[in-house]
Amino acid sequence: MNARFEYLLRLGDDALILGQQLGLWTGHGPVLEEDIALTNIGLDQIGQARAWLTMAGRAEHAGRDEDALAFHRNPEEFRCAQLCQQANGHFGDTIARQFLFDAYAVPLHAALTKSSDDEIAAIARKSAKESAYHLRHSRVWMVRLGDGTEESHAKVQESLDRLLPYVGDLFVGDDVAEAAAREGWGVNPATLRDAWESELDDMLAESGLHRPEAVPEQIGGRRGIHTEKLSYLLAEMQVLPRTYPDAQW
């Protein structure tokens, strides 16, 4: 098992798929300011994806670069959390998905800044600044929608109810995660759960939203087990480089 390759794929694939999802909002935001904000957050995610996937390609020792990993893998080869591949839906769906991820990304990047690998630590320091902004943005909107009109409250509560079962992948503490933590260059995401729970509880208290009744968490993304939504998303994202693999820009 190449734990370093697998771990970096998880980081890169989460960011890549979220970036692609947010890019689909360009020109479709509810107001101009949010159209620009979601686009910028999506660009941040793509930038993070490029950095992590470049490192992953080197760790694999198979000659694949960031583009090959992004555009020439099949769905079962991706290691993104199932949360990231959930459909954009309406604005509340996207904001709820982003908040649940951002509340994980902030402690993740903070922990990775202490990595024994200088390159991982450097990428994490840049990503930490971005993820802090992303969390402020998504949290403000969760509170605004939850504490807004009866309709906005009901819709974002439905979004939260539907998406919470998919957060399990974020905190998988398997052999890959344990190796990363043991060797000092990564962090076991299982240790981030308490910080995520605290952020969620604070948001719920302020917004008037609530946790749904406990339901089993869906886990499998880190092992290449995905929902059908990822296949549709990749088909659109990968069509040009797969159709014209030798194209030059």
C-alpha cells in the first residue's frame, strides 16, 4: 500500500470535486455577490487540488501529473468523500454541503501546517487561510438561512438532514490515515471530529437549526465507493481531455 499516494489523493480529490461543483454556480448565483463568492471559493478549491494532486503524482512514481489524475481516472479510482459529490441542488443545499466540509477543512489544514514534510506544511498554510474564509462565508449563510424566513429555514434544514449522513468519509481513521499520522507528515482525520462537532453545534445554536434523528453514516468514498452523482460529474468534467487527449492550448 502506498499510503502517501492514497492520502494525498484524498486531499486532492475532495478539493477537485468541490471546486468543480462550485464552478457550476458561475453565472447562476442568487445574487451577483454570491455568484462571485462561490466562483472564488471554487477557484481556491481547484488551486488546492492542483497542489495536492501534483504531490500525489510524484508519490505514485508512475509518471502521472495533476492533469492525468484529474482527467484520466475512472470513478472508482477517486478517493473523494461522498459528501463532496452531492448535487448542488438549490442554494441552501450548496451552502449546507460547503459548511459541513469547511468545518472539517479548517482543523485539517491547521493540523497539516505542523507536518514534518515541508511541502505539505506550506500547502496547508496557504489552504488554512482560504478554508478559514470559506468557513466564515458558509457559516454566515447557514445562520442567515436558518434564522431567516420560514421557507429558508425549512429548506436549509432539509438540506442539513439529507447531507449529514455523508460526513462519515471525512473522519475515516483507516490504515492510510494512521500511517500518515504515525510517520508525521499527515494527520489522522478521526482526531478532527470533536472540533467539527463543536463548530456544528455552535452554528446550530445560533441558527435555530437542529440535528436530524441519528441515521447511519454513509462511508466508502475513501475506498472508491461512490454515489452515481460522481459518474455524471466526471463525465462532464473529463469529456474534453478524454476526447482530445493530445490537444494543445
